[in-house]
Amino acid sequence: MKVPSDSRARILQQVHAATQKTENPGDLASTYSNLPRTYVRAGRLSVAERIALMIERLREYDADVVETTSDKLDLAIAAQLRASGRHVFVAAEGLPAAWMAGGFEWKIDRNLSAAEIETCEGVVTGSFGGIADSGTIVLHHSAQEGRRIVSLLPDWHLCILYASRVVETLPEYFARCEQPPVLATYISGPSATADIEMTRIKGVHGPRFLNVIVVDDLGAELNTRQQGKEEISQGKST
Amino acid sequence: MSGTSYHPVLDPALAPPFPKAVLPVLRNPQLRKNVAHAIDVIQAKRARLVAEKVDWQELRSAGAAIREHSLAHLGAYLEQFEARCTAAGGTVHWAADADEARRIILEILRQENASEVIKIKTMTSAEIQLNPFLEAAGIKAYETDLAEIILQLGHEEPSHIVVPALHVNRSQVREIFAQSMGIKDLSDDPKALTAAARNYLRQKFLTVPTAISGANFLVAETGSVAIVESEGNGRMCLTLPNTMITLAGIEKVIPRFQDLEVMLQVLARSATGERMNPYTSVWSGVTPGDGPQRFHVVLLDNGRSKILAKNTERQTLRCIRCAACMNSCPVYRQTGGHAYGSVYPGPIGAILTPQLMQMNYAQSLPYASSLCGACYEVCPVKINIPEVLLELRSQVVNQERGKAAKFFDPMYLGLRAANLIFSRAWLFHAAQYLGRVGLKLFTGKDGWIHRLPSIGGEWTQTRDLRGLPKQPFHSWWAARQKGGR
């Protein structure tokens, strides 16, 4: 039951009265499309440089990043799981079976309760993509990316990121969204706080450990990799 | 317990005027040190990350344009937000003032049979003084942001809108946590303190079924809400409970999802000096099987539509609450936030607070500025704060013009007298003569006045005054003309 109130009408009436002079209700869309947008939208880096930047930024956040190719992805996941020293993992519901390495206990998230997820030591999810400029992992929470809760409660998050899904700038990510997502989470490093004397502490409520496997699904394009790295560091020092 | 020996009042209707409220802070070297340290760290980080952004000014211009456009068409965008949010399964409520917002929230909590509620940091809830109200209604509100926990457990007040506990140092936090959480051997290492907070809250996150949040942005196109945070407490509150209540000022709306490409870039850099904050969440209404299944948005006016109607002042509502203005403010750096007597301190607080109070309270705040313009320079949405400060000052002066009490106000009387004297040459010369004779008594051998009696003493308390010269310029000039070259 909503509290009966005439506040809606009153507030809207006041707002419309206040904006009478500036409002252009007939053509809101064209007024909007004429807003100045002269900021950088498209990135300038080559594919290899872009991936190198993504990895550099993730590492600045203390994320653990490894690179692999599509055909070795399963092995890379298994290696990361083993290295974590953990045993019980939750898997996003749509996680490919091949990603769930043997020798570990897997709980597939078919509406698991919070208490059940809380007992898991880690989680493996896919991702919608990445934004290199800020080292951001994007989740739109598809079946492979999992419900919001699965990438939140476990202390250790292993995220699979395809190189073809990495863009350089934030505007490039928005350009890639055909439809605005219903749910989205943008992760830039593990949870952190600087609330006590501005000292950055990694790991508050979200996962304390963020692991990313960058999958080279672009093939030859990444071969110029080393060269790209040098260019970036030169660019930074000038 | 908290290290500050006084208790600041952050209700603008009750708080003392700024010059008075500032005194306990100026006498508290520990607090000033804490504030200055925190400000210096954020400022340095911000400066570094803004400098690396080649299109920073273009982003600011776009940010300002998007926010100004949203305000110019606020009614249309609010209605669009309401329609899309409702279609996505949310319920939208409208609150004309703080009282109505509190009552709407209480009503929802009563329907949920809630005795506890977990909260994501929201300055808007502090603006409507929600926590004490819920407490009185028998509902315990748990703050979940680390800084807010420090304040809540230490019975402290926020002094900043992004890092509200920046005036408390680690040993003070240790004391607060050790006491209230009953941990005897707690160290003052921020890592240990953060871990203590994590343990303290974990059960709350997993068991309390109702949460309250603010909103960084409301997206009209999708009816979705965006929340920007660092710790994950926000994601916990947005994901685990059954019911979510979002309290947002009506000005928070932006037209489209894509506008976040500007707002997120400028917000993170301005607020915490990061390229992107660790977690940003965007959600639309209710998603079956994922997160709260009941979702309410309370849209709060509380004076905002009145600000919207005014030409110069409207830009105040562009604010995205990044706090860059307070971090850059030479006044805030010395005083911290409490002296502003409002949950919104610093330059933005100095213009927002009196306006939210409809100029009935907080009239001293527009004067709590040197008008240096640093706040305008850093503002990611280009709010010309000095311009609004001056406009508000003129309104304060106009308010006082009509008051009978002015005839007893030395400032008013002094300026009236000056007005009279400056408009008549003979009076001016006479006053100069009297001044020379009178001030001679107080002028030292070095030609400086070090101490004046009565009101003049307020000036000489902190500075010296040059004594008047033996001969004023006009008489020297007249003598020179007469004597020829």
C-alpha cells in the first residue's frame, strides 16, 4: 500500500514551473543530441597495446593476471585453482563444464542460498568485457557471468576475460552496449577502503582476491605485444 | 571517547554560526592535523589522475552540459524515470520534504516488519536525519560503510561527504572499535581495523532483510539506479536483502545510460583520485532470482524545486557529490567539516545548505569562503560556486536590511557612517583628522598599531595595522601645488 499523497503532483508542478523558461519539451531528443561531447571516445592504442594496458592496470590494483590462449584456457583455469590453495568453488550457472576443473568441489549456482555461497572459498565467472583505461572488469550478469551474489560473497574471484572483449576507453564500452544492461557491475580491482587515514586497504566486504585470466582470442594480432609495451612506457615518460 | 572533546551540531536550524562553530576546531590541533593529512593525500592523487587525462576539460564541459540539460528538463526526465522504474518492477514514491520522506520509509519498513535495516552511505539520509528517526520508531539502522561505522559507533558526526570520518585518526578508530566491538587486543593498524569492521558486519549482511541506499545517478532512459563505492558494502546491501529502499534527491536524474561514460570518469577522479572506483553497480527495478525482490525509490524534493527556479542558484543542483571542492578549499582545509553545521560542508555545503534551508538558517555559510575560486576550478560539472556565494551573500544582506535590530549592529552603523563620510569631502577630511589624532595614542614607535580597544581589538587580535601617516595625500598634494615645482 502506498501512502496516499499529492506530493507527486505538487513536486512535478513545481519542477515544471521552475523550468518553464528552459524546458524544451517538444524536442527533448534533439536538444539532448546537441550536447557538447568533445571528449575522447575512441582509443588510440593498437590491440596489443590495449591488452597490455588492461593487464598493467589490473596489476596496479594487485589483481593476479595470467594470459593464455583459447585452447589452453581449461588448463590455465585448473592451474589458477590449484595455486589458490582453495577447494570449494561456486560456479556461475552458465559456466562451461570444461572450465570446472576436476579435483575440486563445485557448487553450481542454481539459486543457491546466500548461506551456501558463503561456504564457498572462491568463484569462477566469465565477464562481459574489460575497459583498459581504468582496468575495469564489466559484468552484465549473464548466465556465464553469474548472479550478482556469486561474484560477491566468496573471498577469491577468478574472472575469465576475452581479449576481444577489451576496449580501451569507457565510451567505447558504452558504444558496445546495444541495449543498456538490466544489471551491471563494474569491478576495478578488489574491494578496498581508504577510510582510515587515507591508507588503502585491500579487501573489505567484496572478494579480497581478484584473479583474471586474459584469453587471447585475437590470434596473431597480439604478436606485436612486446613492442606495444615499450611504446606505452615511452609514451608515459614524455 | 572519540578524541574530539566537543560535539558538533549538524542541523543547520540549530547549529551556531560558522565563525563561532569554528572555534573548537581551531583549538583542536589533532583534528586539524587529521583533516590536513587526509586532504593532502586525496588532493595529490586527484591532481595526478586529472593531469593524465588529456580530455579533462572536455569531460568537465560535457558533465556540466549533461547535468544542466537534465535540470532544464527535470520534470520530463523524472516522469520518464518513474515510468521505466515502475515498468521494471520498482515502486516510486515522492516526498515533498524530509518529514514526508521519513514517513514513507518508515511505512515501507513497517510493512516489511523490519526491526533492523542495513544502510549504504547516503548523505541524503543524513540530510533528512533518518537514523535518529528510525531509532525513535524502534528500528535499528546499521551503517555499513567503514567511515560511517566509525562515526556511528563513536557517536561522531560526518565531516566530509566522501570520506566522512577523515577527521578521526587510526588510534581514535582503534579506541572506538575496541570499546564498541569488545575487542581487547585490537591494534591500530588500518588493516586490522578494517578486518574488525568486516567481521562485525558480515552477519548483518547475511541476515538483515532490508536495506537503504542513496543514489549516485538515476537513469531516466532505463529507470535504473547507479551506485558508486569502494568496499563492497554497497554490493552487499544491493544484493543480499529482500527489500531495497533507495532515497534520492530529485536532481540526481541523468537522461541516458550512456551519460555514465562522462559521469563515472569525472566522479571517480574527482572524489578519490582513482581512474575508477572499485565497484559501480547499476540495476533496474527488480530482477527475478537476483537481488532484492521488492524495490522502492523515494524521490526527495526538500527545497530542491525552489533552487531549480532560480537562475544563478540552479547550478547548485548539478552537484554529483564528489567533494573535490572541499578538498581544494583553503577554508575547509583549516576547519574541517563540522564548523559548517550541516551534513554538506565545504564550498558546496556553503551554497547548498542555506538554500535547502530556504535562506532561513545557515546564513553565515556564504561568508565561509575567501572567494579564491579553487572550488570552481576543480568542479567536474563546472558549478560556479563563487558566483552563487556572492548571490547568496546579497540575499543575506537584503534579509538584514529590513530588520530593526540592524540599528544596534556595529557593522551596519559603521558602514552607514562610512557611506555618509565618503560622500562629503569636508566630513572625510574631518574624519581623517580625528583618526590621526585618535590613533596616535595606539601607534607604536615602529609606526604600527598592535592593539586596539573594543571592536577594533578583533582586528588587532590576529594582525597589526599600519598607523596613519602624519600627512594625508590630499593635503600633501595641495601643498605641493601651491609651492610650485
